[in-house]
Amino acid sequence: MTQVTRVSDLPRKRTLSLATFGAFKSFADPKTYVAFLFLLPAVAILVVGLLVPLFNAFDLSMYRWSIGVPWDKRQFIGWAAFERMLTDDYVHTSIGVTLQYAFWIMVLEMVLGTALALMLERPFAGVAVFRTIFILPYMVSPVVVGLIWRYMLDARVGVIDHYLEAIGKALPFLQPLGFTRLEWLGSPDLALPALVLTDLWQWTPFIFIIVLAGLQGLPAEVTEASRIDGANWLQTILFVKLPMLRSILLITVLMRLIDVFKALEVIFIMTFGGPGLSTEVLSLHIYKTAFTSQELGYAAAISVLLIAIILVLSVGLLRISNPLKERSDL
């Protein structure tokens, strides 16, 4: 009787998957090397513009050095600057203000920008004019934005307080709700919301542009199929459009998150971190430490901390949604 050998009993050999074979084949292609040669200038700029300054900042954080002191007179302190950050209440307060500032900006801008894109997705009379108006604040320089909103929110001559007071006088029952002259930039409770409002006005168009482009790139067949299945307008948005825009939305959050943590110009002009420390974000604290307190080494150490925070948040978001993971050829 002939004995039948099962496949599972045969000795297993290590084989290359089709994906691995394709990767080796692509690297063996001379065109691949040509592509890498074209990428070399961009990689060189990235190394010179990013990695070298990062290394220099880390190196500077190991020394006690001030402006005007010769570099050869610097004092090596090792990890003392990083140990100091662990007990520095000013750094802790700045981190808290930065996180609070970033949270409200991200939530409000993503909700408002996405809502505007959904409203202006379909063509109607004058839609081009509305889109242009919404984009205009994004084109204004941050310094100009800070000056505009600083004067608009001024308690004496600001146009916003002028209209709030006028409405409060016409309708006195609204005065307890804030319809009166307010110290927007002079109150610890209102200064940070004023900065959030300013950033909301300037950067919501950025969210609007990206989400609108993503909506216009969605296949029409999918939305038509959802309508045929009986989905209404809200269900189409919640269960069809937004899930398909998930990667775009998260990458947009990542881009804005990095910008928010680097925010400096508008805050510098409008409040300079005041009143007290109520609006002193980490980037502004780094500036004050470097150029007001003349502690360049300690400022470099705080900069390394800021980069580490941004890196951790960025990696976390990319792990949540990697736009390349759905590509079968990568």
C-alpha cells in the first residue's frame, strides 16, 4: 500500500513573499537609484535645516552660556538644565497653557472648518465669493493679525467692545451675559480665549481648504449609493463622508498641532504672555528665557523638550492613522 505524505509533514523551507521579492526587484532596478539621486538634494536640505540645528540645540543645552559671553568661556553643566526643568514651575505652567491653548484651537477649528467645507461643498450662486472671503484671513501675516486683533479687542477703542456695549445699552438684560466693555487682553480669564478667537479667525480657512479638497475628491458613486439605500443628509456625512476623510482629517490635525505648539508672533504682539502667565505658551517662555533672562543654554534645553512633545504627539497621531498603510504596494 502506497503511503501518502501530507504536505504538513514535508520539511518547511524559508521562502520569500511576493512583496519581499518585489521590493528586492525594485531596488535592483536602475531607475530606483535615479529616483534616490533626485531625492538627495531634499534629504540634504532636511539634514542641514533640521538635524544639524537639533544637534546644536542639544549641545548648547549642556552649557551655561549667555549673550555677550565668548563661546570659549561657556561653562559645562551636563544634564543640569534638564533636571532643573523637572522642578521649574514656570515650565510646568507654560506646558499647561500650551496644552489648553492647543486643545481649544484644535477642537473649534476642526469642527468649524469641516462644517464650512460641508456647507460650501455643493455649488450655488455666489459660492466662489464665499470661498474667497473665507480664505482671505489665511493670507494675512501673523504679525498683522496680531496687530488687527489687538486693536479690535482694546477695552477703550476696540470695535468689539464698542458694539458689545451698544447692544448692552439697547438690551440691558444682556449685560450680565457680557454685553459690556470687557478687558479682553487684561483679564487672566479672557486673554487666552481672545487668543483662541484670533487663531480661529486666521487658521480655520486652512482646515476649510483641505477638507473641501478632500470632499471634492470623494467618489460620487459612494454618496449616491448611500442615498439610494435611504441615508439622509446627516447620515451620509456621519457614516460615509467623514469616515472616508478620516486620514485627511487626522493629518490636518497633525499639521495644525505642530503649528500651534510653535505659535509665537500673535501671542507676542497681543499679550506677551500676560496677564501674569495666563497666556505664556512654551514657545514664548523659550523666547523670554533666551533673550530676557539671557539663559541660552536653558532655553535650548526647553526647546528640546518642546521638540520631544511635538514628536510624541505626532507619532501618536500617525500610529492612529497612517495614510500609507492602506497601500498594498508599500
